[in-house]
Amino acid sequence: MSITTKTGDKGTTGIFTGERIAKDSPIIEANGSIDELSSFMGEAKHYVDEELREILERIQIELYSLMAEIASKGKYKKVGEKEIRWMEEIIHKFEEGVKLERFVLPGSVIASAKLDVCRAIARRAERRVARVVHDMGFGENALVYLNRLSDLLFIMARYIEWKEGKIKYVE
């Protein structure tokens, strides 16, 4: 099977439900941002230690399930409370070490800079999913998940800087 099907040459694409929709639809915009996030996380994981790499890889797998939830118009839901609680536990673990005093200047080291780019993309993906939720009435799990994910990516970046003694605060 070839990846070139030519079925999208007129600006539509197939989704999980079997229907074809415009490539600039909110569903495709949301999933495109989630896909971009996963790609940047794939890059970032090469700059972090094994513990953080395992976290990022698990999230990349879960992002596929989020995209399926959006592309199925909410019929396929594999990511939910359990995965969100897992992220919250990790956030709290990193917060125990990192004591933030004020606003932080992102990207003090290359690994944290990579995670900060991922965080910004996660927030964009969250905005795109919010549009799907508000306009189309599905994707609530994905919305909450992406909100926690941006928090997790933020604290992971700060954790890396904290371990290296390089957190830079905005004066």
C-alpha cells in the first residue's frame, strides 16, 4: 500500500468515522496540532534523561489516542481520568523539587528549550481542541489532557533547569 493515495488532492481528508472532511476543518486543525506536538516531542526526547524520555514516549502514544477521539467525533475514547491523574502525579513529584519564585525565562538549557517549544505547541493544540469542544460538542477528554500536558511539559523543563542550577527568573 502506498502512502500516496491522491484522495486528498481536492482539499479533503478521511477521518476515523469514514467520512471525508475539509483539511481546514476544526477537527483536522486540532489533530494537526496534536501531530505536530508529537513530532516535536520526538525531537525533545533525544535531549532528556531516560526517566523523562519514558514519560515523553508514553505521552506520544497517548496522543495517537487523542487524535482518534477527535477524528471519531468523540466515539473512540481511550484517554481519560487515569492518564490525567498519572500526569498530575508526575507534576506534583517535580514540583516538590522545583520551587518556583516568579515568572521564568524559558530555555536556559537546550533540553528545557525543547520542552518549552513542546509546551507552546501543546497550548496551541489545546486551543484547537477547545474550538472542537465548543463548536462540535466532543473532545472534552482531549481538552483536559492537553491542559495537564502543557503543565507537565512546563514543570519538566523547569526540573531540568533546576537540576542544572540554571533556572532564570524574569526580573
